[in-house]
Amino acid sequence: MGEKKQKEELKKRVYQVFIIGACVLFVVLMILSGMGSHWLTMFTVVKPGDTVVIDYTMYDAAGNPVMTSSQQAYTHAAEKGRDIIISRQLSMTAGRNLTSTIFPVMIYTSTGGWTTQYALFSTEYDAINRQLVGMRTGEQKRIAIPNSSIEQEWSAAQLANNSVDINDIKTGDFFALGVSNDPYGMKSNNSTTYTRMGEITRKTNESVVVDLGYPAVDISVVSINAKT
């Protein structure tokens, strides 16, 4: 009788565990159903040819954010009293390098609203793109930009021609310059010009040196559209 009773107790416990497991599975399925198909993206990784949308934040040499598409990064910078450029999210094809030297991005200005006028350089675009394959939705990564320093020297006369007094600017200030895929056409006003913010790294009475490079970027994968 003792052995029979033990078997009955064991069956009862197994049955209880089965019922609990079924209930848990039902709850999980209900939650996943409420999420629609979005839960499937948790298991999707970026492959070459996929279209990937990312949030990104570019940083200067001192580690301060310069521009961002992330609302969280923008709010954090604003709380610290820092000016930061607001950009749209980036959409790029994984594994496909940029074929031009500049990729124009949408930024917001108080005077023009959302305009396609800010320049990302191909070194930055390609550095981001190379890191996408294997990432998942929601995954974050910090990327170092190779050969990020891009210096230009501007004389006092050149600054004056652009309505800037060299005495009004100092080392550490950020300075807006126009850049183009075609520097020769730019001189004759025959090419599209995009804005780029650079930091004044050196200054004399005769000229300033502006570094247009951003050495680091944080990215976060927003969505993955698999190649069909």
C-alpha cells in the first residue's frame, strides 16, 4: 500500500507541474500575441544587404556629443546645458560602402526646420556600416572612427569674407563650415554645399585651424528589414 500511495503522489505532482507549465506557456503566448510580430525581431541579426535603421550620436575629441538622432541623448545633453545638433535616424544597407565622400543627413534648425544639409563623411558612414552585420534590434555599440582628424586652415581674410571676425573666435569654439563632394565646383558655386561643425584647435593672429572630424559614434539598431 505504501508503494502504491507513493506512485499516486508522484503522479499527482507530475500532473500539477504539467498544469502550471501549461498555464505559464499560455501567459507567455498571450504576451507574445499582444506584441504582434515585433517579438520575432529579437532573434533577427543583421546580414549583408539588409536595410538597417539606427539611432546614432557623434562625439568630439573631448567625448562631448555633437549631434544625435536619439531623444535620450538629446535630453541628457540639454540637461547639462550643451548645444547639440538634432538629426534624423540613419537608414543604410549593411555591407554597402558609400560611393561618394559625403552622405547628407536631415538635421533640424530653428530657421529651416528639417533640411538635408549636414555632412557625414564616408569614413564615418563606412565605419558604422562595417559594424552592423551580426547586430540585433536594440543592440548598442560604440565605434571608433579611423583617421577621424580632418583639419582645415582658414586665414583671417578668408574668415572676413565669410563675415567672421577672427578676434571673435577662440580655441575650443565650434565653427560651421561648408563642405562639398566637389571642392573645385564649390569654389565657383557650382556644387551642392553641406554644413559641417568643426572645432577650432589652433589659432594665431593670422589664421585658425578647424578640425572637422568626430572620433567616436554610439549606434543603436532600431529596426532590421531583411533582404528579400
